Amino acid sequence: PRTLAEFLNQWLAEYATRKVAPKTLERYQDLARHVTRAIGSTLLTKVTTLQLQRVYNALLDSGKKDGTGLAVKTVRHVHGMVHVAFETALKWGLLKINPAHACDLPPVPQREARAMDQSETAQFMETCGDTWLRDVFVTALSTGARRGGNSGSRVVGRRSRNGNPYDPQEPRGNETGSANQGNEGPEDPPAQPPGIHG
């Protein structure tokens, strides 16, 4: 019979060392210690979802050396490492089910985004200098655009096949056939559906 601590040590040596960077391996070793301190002597095949849930809850309540709780994100990292280790145990034929699969974890608290005030915005724009990004940020900041909401700005500096600046109104060739029909490159804008005029 193999204990959970023995299995995690073997998993770290046989699996994790070959899959992750040395710094990540060190982090996995630290995360594994949180679990092995609590239930490391339990036989691997006897580890239950309830035991793991209790370990995670205890880490949230008082997992630090000073008796305060670990951050939710850290406990989620512990769970992620344990889950992957148990998935490997399934592949190795050491377990029939993954007891970590059914554990409930608290969501990571979302921090509310803070908008820049006027002086921070001015400092940011000054840092942009005269680069082309300045125009993009001016548009984003003045319209309140969200991250990813400036996809229309992709066409800045775009060129058509003849080398002229991209013009979305420029006709793309006749409809009955042209040399480029069905051979559109990544620089071409998508064709507008019939009846839509920009």
C-alpha cells in the first residue's frame, strides 16, 4: 500500500520533473506539503473528496504559519496540483476515480477595476509620446471602450492589394469572376452581406 505522501513524492519525481520548469517544480513541492501535512499518511486509495475538501477549507481558514488563512488563489493552486496528480494516478492504474474532481472551491474574488483620474490619464498619454499607439489610446479613453473593444482599430495602417491605404468602400472586383475571387488573403476585409452598405 502506498500513502498519499509517497505517491505525491513519486508523482513529483516521475511526472512533474519532466513536465514543468524547475521553479514550477519547487512551487508544486510547496503546494504538496500543504496536503501531505494534513493527510499524507492516508493510503492513496482511501483518500476521499471529503478529506480533500476539509484540507482546502482548513487552508482557507488557517493555512499560514501565523494561523491566518491562505489566499483563495493559493488554495486553488493546491487543488489544481492535487487534481493533476490524481489524474496521473488514474493513468498509472493506481486509482479508479479522482477524489479531487468533486471538490468545491470558492471563486477567486474579483477586484473592481479602477479608472484613471485626469492626472493619471495625462501622464499616461505623455508616456505614449508621438507613437501611433497614442491615437488608439485617445480613441479608447475618450469613448470609454473596453479592453478588446478596439478591434476596429486593426485597420490602421492596413494596405489593399495595390499598396494603397485600405478603403472599406473600395470595390473588390466584379461579382462574375476576377483573378482574386475565392483567393482572398488575410489582408482583405470580409465581404459585406448583400443589402448592407457602409
